[in-house]
Amino acid sequence: MRIGELAEATGASVRSLRYYEQQGLLRSERTGGGQRDYGDAAVAYVELIRHCLRAGLPTKVIAEIMPCMRSGRTTAAQRSLLQGERARLATQIAELTELQDRLDRFIDDAEVRAEPVGAEPSVA
């Protein structure tokens, strides 16, 4: 699959795909004409890369865990890295959940204090 096809299949930009490859996150072969050619698994890898990036994992960490994603095997160092990232995400999730709860309370309070529809705004 060519880079444009991969971009279309994943929603990633061509520029992003080149960056992922430069960072060692994605692999391609080169055609006789020098064009990138990606294997069938590339779509799943790009989706995983994008998911990891949205979760806040740095490209360096993603590059270290991609080999175990391909092989299904990990080293002790990779497992430790994965456990550390999982703990970081758990903390982030807890913080986001707390913020969501606070926003829900604020929205509920704001609904109670809302001006009736069509009413003139009050002047303090």
C-alpha cells in the first residue's frame, strides 16, 4: 500500500506517516522507484500509534513498545515501561474523572441559576 492509501485508510496525514517512520514507529519497504510501500499490518499500527499519541505517550515510549506489539513478546524492561505508562494513564484518568465531576456539578448549578428563556438579563 502506498503512503497516500495508508493516509486515506487511517485518517493520518502523509506528513504524520513520514514522521512516524522517521521516529521508528512505522516501517515501509521501498519500491524500485523509491516510493514507500506499506504492508497490510500498517493500518493497525498507525491506528495504535495515533491512539497512543492521543493518550499522551511520547514517541520514544511508543518506539520502545512497538516491537513487542509486533512480536507479542516483551522484555522485563518493556514490561516495566508499559506498567509505568499504565500507572501514569490511571492517574490521568482519575484526574480527568474528577474534573468531569466538577464540571457536571457546575453545569447543574448553572442550570438552577439560569435566566428563564426570554427574560431580561438581570443587572447587578
